[in-house]
Amino acid sequence: MTTQSVINPPGTKTGYDWTARIRCIESELGTNFSVFVFLGPLPKPPANPITSPNYVGSFDTYFDNISYSTAESRSQGGSSGGVLVQGFVNLSRALVKLGGFQTLEPENVVPYLKSNLNWCAQKSDGDPVDLHDLPSLEVMVLEVPMTLKPGDRIPQRGSPKEHADITHGKQGGAK
């Protein structure tokens, strides 16, 4: 038995799962806020982001005074004491529905996401957030290979691959 046949036996199928990873300091704005992800143009305020036809999902933060250092630290541009949190928004279903993809091969998905992946933030009271006021925000796209071997019922997840090139250069994108 060769190593090749153990890694990729005949009949093995590989697909891809796509996710946006969102990281930020939860206390950075001094209030709860959400980051909304879209495939296509952002809705214009005061529209509710989740009613947009391009809405994919969101990540919500929870602000509390314990994780927030001091008002003085915040006013001086510091974020010490803040907790870095992260969440994930799956993009795969939206790529099929909104992007019209039948398969999610990286050579097709990456250029599409570079042109169409957008995000915005909104405070819990509905006020939009200027992303310049949220410098810790980082949206990164992850590609996860999914391999289904003959006889398996559930695909095996491979190691995630970061695609900094998709969001780099946009406010809140990969650093």
C-alpha cells in the first residue's frame, strides 16, 4: 500500500467550507455592538442590516465593566484590559445562494469574496459605527477543506487556511 492511496483513496471527494472570522476588543466602544457580514453592497443606514438581501450573518459582543479597563485608558487610545473576542460567520451557504456557486473551489471563491465581501458594525441601540472607531476589528476569511472518503458519512475537516488577501486593505480587514 502506497502513502498516496492512504491519503487520497479512489472515490475521495474534497469540498470547501468558507468562514469569516471576526476578532475585536469587546470593550472598545464602551457598549455592546454587532459586526454584520454581507455578500454584496452594504445597506444604507438607517436600514436594519439583517433585512438586507445581502446579509450573511453577524457577530455580537457583550460589553461589561469588568473587561473594560478605564475611561481614561480608552480616551487615550489605549485598549489595555479589553478582552479580545472572536466569532465566526459561515459563508458557504451564502456563496451558493447569493453568489450562485455550485462548487466552492478556492480559485473561484477567492476573487468573488475580494469583490463582494463587506461588513459594518452597529451599536446595540442601532447607531452605526464608523469602523475607524474600532481599530481592533479584524475580519479574516478561512478556507477549510472537507474530505469525504468512500464509506464515510461525515466529511473530515482539514486544517483551516487563512486568506488575508481577501480582506486586507479594507477598514477592519486582515492586518
